[in-house]
Amino acid sequence: MATRVLWSAGSVLNQGAARRLVVCGPAVASARLARGLSASSNRGGEESWFKSLFVRKVDPRKDAHSNLLAKKETSNLYKLQFHNVKPECLDAYNKLCEGILPAIHADKDYPCELVGTWNTWYGDQDQAVHLWKYVGGYPALTEVMNKLRKKQEFTEFRKERGKMLLSRKNQLLLEFSFWNEPNSRRGPNIYELRTYQLRPGTMIEWGNYWARAIRYRQENSEAVGGFFSQIGDLYMVHHLWAYKDLQSREDTRNAAWQKDGWDECVYYTVPLIQHMESRIMIPLKISPLQ
């Protein structure tokens, strides 16, 4: 019943509109029709303009992120390892690592270097973090892995280490072209590893902003290294910083806000981030980064 009433009402309205067009004559009817089409077109234009505010325009890219953002003069590949250790085993784990990692680092037969090794102080507890550099990229990584598999001492190390771990995770990384080289340094320092999960498709934008912003964070030599993922969690960025202590960290970060341009970098890069995390880490005595 309700449907018939609505249909009838619509029919009456349509008939009334048709009669008005006839009464007004062809010229007036044409003018009103033109105005209606014009209004419709304007609304469509306004709607398109409104939608354009929310549609991100992506410039076409003709090269991979790794070629656009990584250092051209080097072919270094980095591996970042996260080992979640059983709480009662952390001291034994550290001692085990101290017995094998420096030997791999010092052996010229392995084209790799231990950049740093830490325990997380604030963040994930009972966690060990290791950063390795493979001089020569993927072929160097493959060479090191093949040689270590044949080394009985390393096989026993892995077996013993496995008894102490709850879980482990790694990533393969490249270093940003505009960041510092993560060279060894004297301590004592604490280290902050800031990790950013970016929205897919925003890595180039991130690199463009940080290529300018990194100069605001150099006065206290706090910038250690900047990396982006190639294998593992993708569109992930790691920034590694060094400070004398937590108060020095706060003072250094606050000082950046007094510099012209730092606020702009933060303003434009925050929308690119899906998730971010901070770890404060203490280096082991075997770490080249102290």
C-alpha cells in the first residue's frame, strides 16, 4: 500500500512538472533545463574537487627504492637480529655470544663485520639485538652463511643458543645514502633504536624529508646510522642514535625543536607512519659501538 502511495505521489509530481514546462513554453523550458544541467555539472565539479583532497597523487617511479635511496659508493648489506631470551638465561646467552661473535668479526676470511650488539634496557625486556654488516652485499652474506655452516664451533654455538631463546627474528637492510656510516665509537653510551613502520608507497617521501632533516641532528654526534628494510617486514625504517645518558637524550631531542625546519620535517613525516617503536639499549663489552 505504502509503495503504491509513494509511486502515485511521484507520478503526480512528475505530471505537475511536465505541465509547468508546457505552460511556460519551449524557450523557458529550455532555459530551466540548461540551468539544471549547469547546477548538476557544478555539483559534480565540487564533488570531484572534494574527493581530490583525499586521493594521494603518486608520482611514477622508474627505479627501485634500493637504487634511489641507498649509498651508491658502497654495496653493504646489513642484518638486524632480535633474539628474545629466556629471562633466566640472559647472562649465559651474553657470555656465549662473547665467545663466538668477536671471532667471526675478526676473521678476515668472513666478509662481514659486527657493527654492534646490545641488550634492550627499555622496550622489549630480556632481548638481545645484533647488527651485522656484509661487505659486498648478498654474495657476501651467502659466502659467510656457507662457511659458518661448515664450522663445527658455530654449529655447537647455534645449538646451545637455541636452548636459551624464546623466539628470534631478523631483517636484511640497506643504509640510507644521507645517513652517517655506523662506525665504531668509544663509550660509555646508551643507544636508541627507533623503528618506523611506514605506509606502503611512502618510502621515497620519507627519504626526501630526512635527507634535509638529518642535519638538525648532528651537533652532538648522536646520529649513528639509518636503514630501510629489504627482506623481512617491508617499508620499515630504523634510526640508530647514541647518547651519553637518558638526560642527554632528552636535552638533544628538545634542542632540535629550536632549529628552523625540524618542526616541518616532523609535520610532514608523521602522516607517513603506521606504527613506531623506541628501544633503549646497552652495548655488550664486545660491541664495536660502545
